Amino acid sequence: MLRTVLTAALAIMAAPAFANDSVAELGTGGLILSRSDAVAMQSEDLFISPEKVTVDYVFRNNTDKDVSSIVAFPMPDIEGDPNEMPAIPEAQSDNFLGFEVTIDGVDAKPQLEQRAFALGIDITADLKAQNVPLYPFGDAAKAALAKLPKDVTKDWEDRGIIIEDTADDGSGMQTAYVPFWQLRSTYWWRSTFPANKEVHVSHRYKPSVGGTSSVSFFSEGQFRDPQYSAYKTRYCMDGAFENAVRKAARENPDGYPKYYESRIAYILTTGGNWASGTIGNFKLTIDKSSPKNLVSFCGDNVKKVGPTTFEITAKDFYPERDIDILLLEPSDNGGNGG
């Protein structure tokens, strides 16, 4: 695969003033069908930006019989670790990505299947027996844990379901038990594909956008490994992109690029359970939101189609790698961003 990187105009602004902390992005993807040799994916129109992900599919049943299939949207796994906070758009909701789906223009009502695991063991029944919500980062789960009987608390701590955590809640440092389990969530529904007809399926959600308060792969006037090598492979950074980072660093008296990172991961390689296993017409649009942002990602035959948008199109497309997008966004805050 050719490594095509698109570099936006560089904006020389002040560097971030906040601490060099990081929030992890959660990898999301598209729909997965139960195996079918009758239903073909005629087209997929995928749009990715920091604000939203939308996917429009056209499926066609090329046989003379109706086909019933399970369609699923796997949500990213959530790890209940207070030291590894992921970027969660809807932090108090089971539908933490704000997932919505329509079929031929009509809102669908997918079912949500959720299971909780600790050390690889399904502990869903344990949580439900104590009326503890499965979603680990909601306030409701923490409140429920505070009400657990002492013997249950001790048992769950021994089993790696919960851990003690000390944090400042605004009234000083407090110690409490917090979730340490993993949540696996999947939206799914049963869909009928009529004989010799097309079905239009669209879904949208808010992506999990990871971030770092400064450019993590560059400091003190040079690129730094191992982060630099990993980013070059994952995001296909080219010379123009790297020169823009160097220029930003030179024009900052503190020697740091005046940007902070945003990262989006889209899982494209799952699926393929439709007839032929390829997508008849594939279109990917990536929107970097602002002309001042720098963007880097891997792809073939990338075209700039607007001030902030880039497009990839392909016929009989078979995805060989996932989509990872790196955005560098200028900050007008003071400080050295270190």
C-alpha cells in the first residue's frame, strides 16, 4: 500500500499550557453481517471526522429468495482502569458512542448485548446480582460499589473485579473502590434482505478521539523514538508533514511544536461476510475539521476535495488495513507544551 500523507497549512500559534497527559482512543468500526453468500455489499460511503463517523451502505440480495441475517455493530471494549482513561463521548450512558442506525431511511431499534469480564472470566451475573451497572465509568457504578456488603467487596477485590483508588473529589484525597472489569458491548438486530432488491443501511456515532497535550514524538528540536518510529508506520508521516512539525518547533522559543495531538482509529478489516467479500464501490472521506490542522494517514490515491476534506475511492475494494488518523491541532495557549 502506498503511503500517502496529506499536510495542511501550518499555523504558528502558542503551544499548549497544560500537562503532558494522554487520553487513549478507542478503535471503532462498521457493521458486521452473519455469513451470507447471497447478499453483496454494493457500496460503502464512509465519513470520518473528530466530531462524527457516518457510514452509508447499499446491500443487495442477488438471489430469488429473501435472506434473513443478523447485523451487528461491535462497540469498542471498555477497560475499567482509573489509570488508563479512554476518550468516551457519552461518559454516563451505555450507548457511550451515541450509536444510531436507519434501514431504508427508517430508524431501527437495535438490541444491546453487554457482558462484563474480570481476568477473562464472565462476571456479568455477579454485577447484576448486586445491582451494579455494567458500564464501568458511569457515576452509577461507583455509587453502587460504595453500597456493597463488606464480604462482597473483599471477594470482588480478591477476584480482580474492583480495586482501591485514591483521588481528589474536590474535598481532598478520598479512597474508594472503583471498577476494574472489562465491558464488551454489541448492538445487533435481525434484518431481512428481500430477493433481488437493495437495502440501504446507515449508521452514525461519535468517535472516541484520543489525545495528547503536546506532540508526543518530537521534543527538544528532534523526533524521538520509539514514538516517532511507531507513528511513522501507523500514520505514514512523510517529509512535508515532518517539516511542518520542525518549523513549528523552530518558531516557538521553547523549541516545542505548537500543536497537540488527536488520534482516531477505525477498524476496517473486520466483516467481509457478504457475497464476494469485497465492496463494489468504496468511498472514504476524512475531514480534519480546520484548515489549520495537520493530518496524516495511510492510503492509496488520496485526493483533496475541499479545504479540510480528503477522499479515497476504489472499486471491488478489499480492506487490508485499518484506518488510523493523526491530527495536529494548533493551540493558542501559552507555555512550552512539554
